[in-house]
Amino acid sequence: MGGTGKTTLARAFYNLMSSQFEGSSFLANVKDISRDKKDGLKSLQEQLLSETLKGKCTEINDVHGGMNMISSRLCGKKLLVVIDDVDHLDQLKKLAGKLEWFGLGNRIIITTRDETTGHDEALQLCTWNAFKGVCPYEDYVNLFEQVIEYANGLPLALEVLGSFLCGKSVNEWKSELDRLKKYPKKEIVDVLRISFDQLEDTDKNIFLDIACFFNGSDKDYVMKVLDSCIFYPEIGIRNLIDKSLLSIRDNEFWKRDLLQEMGWKIVCDKSNNKLGRQSRIRNFADLLQVLINNMEPEEVEAIVCNMFDLPYSTKFDFEDFRKMKKLRLLILGKKDSGWTVETFSTKIDYLSNELRKDFSVVANLEELKLSGCWGLLEIDPSITSLANLTLLDLSYCISLKNLPASVSGLISLRVLDLYGCSKLRKLPEDIGDLKGLEELDLRHTTICEFPPSIALLENLKTLNCGNRFPPTLLGLIKFAIIGGNAKLGNTINMIVGKGLSSVGLCSLKTLKISDCNLGEIPEEIGSLVSLEELDLSYNHFISLPASISALSKLKNLILFRCESLRSLTELPSGLEFVVANGCTSLETFLNPSNQCNLRCSTFCIGCLKLSRKQDSERTIFTSLKTYLQVFSKFLSSYI
């Protein structure tokens, strides 16, 4: 366990005895350095060599080179080495992989919180207790491997299991191993439970939630869930790690199988194995039993089930949720296109007060995801109290008809996802008050009109309407994506039409209005003085307005498959790249090989009328060569 003096004891011994050796090295905080620092293990190898050779070591190239140098340079010396706070076998392999690396009389001290033993030692320990010897009978070899894997190297578990299996036949071993996976040995669980019983109540809840629901889950996600339950997980997780009840590997929570099974056994024991009285439900079949059979689930605190396993023919209601007075956590699986609303005979109307309080109780909430809540009819007006809310996900809420006007009071909201809200017909009139809104997804809604205030969304970068858009959107909206195929992030997109106002668009750098069925481009486009990239592909205009030549900063002009386009004569002087592939009606185009002030490469493959009208073969091949030279630069803006 942490804090019991391992490092202090090792340091005291090192200070006392290091003078009696030819060389010495104290490698502190191995766990943190090897995981948090780039090339951490390599730097530890360099430290080991430098300290034991008294600064004579040169820099090593990589970890494998360091292993070779340690084994070759230190094998003839009498050394004292302390490797402090090891939590993974690979760290030892890289720093002190084999006895042959070191000479006679060496002392290597390792401190760790991990009680696991190596495979060979685990086999010896288990076989000694099972057969009072060190060599298992051949028929038992595979079974011993299963025992070692099950015990995860815990010496106590290996001793108990070895003694328990002593004298039993091969078939009895197989039967016992199958039963152990469902019912762990009481002696093992009782010893492991000592550490659990010493925990504070909040830390016990964290342990049980992770053991029952989140073993192997992403650390950041689980921390948010635990924090929403007011469990203060930062300190709680540290306490569990210090007591060797939890580990983190690759940013995922990890528990040994025995600890996970112990957690679930604690839940079952506390409920006297009565399903309706369990504090946690982790299986959808069990949840169905509780709801259908009216099991009086007053003690249920948390339900985390995968609804993907729900049979399509199953129907039930959620009336018994009203009896779950202590319910604090409800996660019902994943979205899947195969689910239908008919799965539920009634909407979820009976959540306990713990889950049904006005939003004012969770004023610090930053993300609210209600995706796939098919029975959700309305949003409580108290949502306006969520001053820190940055994301509101209401996608696939197919029963939602309106948003409360109070939504416009979410001063921190950046993302509003209404994808698939098929009954939603309008937005709040004051939607423009969401000054911080950056992304708005309205695909697969029935919204036909936009309130005028939508033009006031000054920070909106993404408005996704699918392949259609309401008529009132033209001339009102500033930034949008049409078709959902544009790059998100710093790329700003826009719908234009007659009456376009350029107010507030003077800093616009990228404009993508491809595939919008536009028959003309308004003259006002010339006022976008900061524009650097313009994509007008797949539209039906015949020519570009003369004002486009005023776009002095424009570098890339994309006109792919503008099949009605006839002429390109007035272009900005700063152009570097023009794509007019598939412009089948194009008859007139400035030749980049002629004397002009353009410094661009052009690509006009498939411009049939242009190739017939002028000797364009030379022009096309010249532009193709230049095009290939700059294409990688152009392409990078779309990746």
C-alpha cells in the first residue's frame, strides 16, 4: 500500500550501504517517469548507466539499445540499484531484465504496490500447495495456467486455490474452475474485502460502481459520471489505487477479475441475493425482471444496462421507476437503428425525484445528452439555470415538438444537436440570443421557417440543414454547412442569396456553397474582402459577378462540375489555384500561359466546349503539371 514507508526504507538502506559497492543508482518514481515523460524508460536507463559508471555513459539511442548497454557495461561490477515504485513488469525488463546483466554480489531492490508474482513463481506456489511439490502432473498443466490467470498472480489467491484443489481429479478441477468464475472462494474474498471495509462510504461507492459497470472503461468518461453523482472521484480514485484496489492502464480503469467479482458479491450479499433489493443492476434481463415482476426496488441506486441486448418483441412500462427513490444513475445502453419506439408500451414518466429535480440542482452541468429519448415531450424551463452548459444533445428525440424559450438563456452553449427531432417544427424566436453558439444541427427536423434573430448568431460556424434549406434562410443566415460534407473547425461556411448582407463578414476566409442549386451569385460577394478560398461547385450559375475580381486575397477558386458556367474572364489577381473540372459549358477562360497578371495553376479537364473552341491541349497539359505540384498543398486544407 502507498504511504507505508517502502521508498523511505529503500532510501535509508541505499544511503547506508551504497559506499560498499563499486557503483550505485537510485531510480525514483519509475512508474510516473516511464508513463508521463516522453522516452521515460530510456531516460531511466541513461540515469542507471550514468550513476553506476560515475558519469562515463554516453547517450543511448533507444530502449533496446539501452538494454544491450546495461547488460554489456554492468555485468562485471558490484552494484547497488534501487528501482522505486514499479507498477508494470515491462519496466523491470527494460531496467533489470536478467540476472546475467549484473555481476556477483549485486543488490537490486524493487519497491512496488503491485503484489503479483511472476509466472514461474506463481506456478511453484500453486503446485506446492496442490501437490506438495514443485512440478505439476502433465494432465494438470493447462489447468494450472487457468488457475494462475484467474488469480492474476495474487499470492494469497494462489495459496488458497492450490490448497483447495489438492487431491481432486482433473474433471473436478475443471468443474471447480467453472464454478469459481461465478462464485469466488470465500477465503479469498474475505481477505480482499478487508481493504474494502476500511474505505470511506464514498470510496466504497466508487469501487462498486467501477467493479459493476465500468471495468475497462475510459477514465475521463467514468470520472464525469462519478462526479455527477457527487462522489469527488479525484481523491477517491487515488485512495483506491493506493490500496491496490484499482489500476489505470492506457487511460482505462482496470480491476483484477477477483476484485471485480468481489465487488459484485458485496452488492449481492447486501441484498441477501434478492434482485429487487440490489443497489446496482447491470444486466438488462435483471432489469426486466424487476420491472415486470414488481420487485419493490426501493434500494436501487444505479442502473447501467446495454439495451442492445433487448429482444425486439419485449414490451414493458417504466411505472416501477417511481419506486426507485434512491436512483442516482441511469444509463440505458446505446443507440441502434434497429430499435423502434414500440419497444416501450409507455414513455418514461416515473423517474425518481433524484433524477427528476429541476435543472437548478445541477447548476454546474457542462454537457447534457438526451439522445434517443423517444418519449421526451418537453424540456423543463429551468434549463436556463445551466449557465455552464456547453453541449445540449437532443438528437433522435422524436416526440419533442418545441424547445422552451428559456433555451436562449444558455449563455455558454456552443453545440445544439437537434438531429432527427422529426416533430420539431420551429425554433424559439429569440434563438439569436445564443451568442456563443458555434454548431447547430437541424437535419431531419420539420423546421420550415427560421426566426429573424438567427442572423444574430455571430459565432455560428456550423449550421447543418442537410441538402435542403428553408427559403427564409437566404439573406438571414451568416454561416452554414449545406450537405454536411464540409470540414468542421476553423472552416466557416455560408449560404448566400439575394439581399445578402456583408455586415459582420469582413473577416470571413472560407466560403463553401457547393451543391445549393444556386442560379446566380450576388454582386455582394465582392465585399468579402478577407476571403481566401471560395467553393461554388455543383451549382447552376452561368457566370461569376464582376465584383469577384475585388477579392484580392482569394487564393483558391473551386468550380467543380458547374455545368452551366460559360465564361471565366474577370478573376482576382492573387489567385494561386483554379479548378474548373467538368464545366462542360465553359467557352471562355483566361489562358495562364499568356501574358497576364494571374499567377495561378488551372485545371480544366472535361471542359468540352473550351477544348473545341481554342487550342487548349497545350494549356491543359501545362496546367496539369502545375496542378500536380501544388495539389498536395491544396488537398491539405480538406483533410
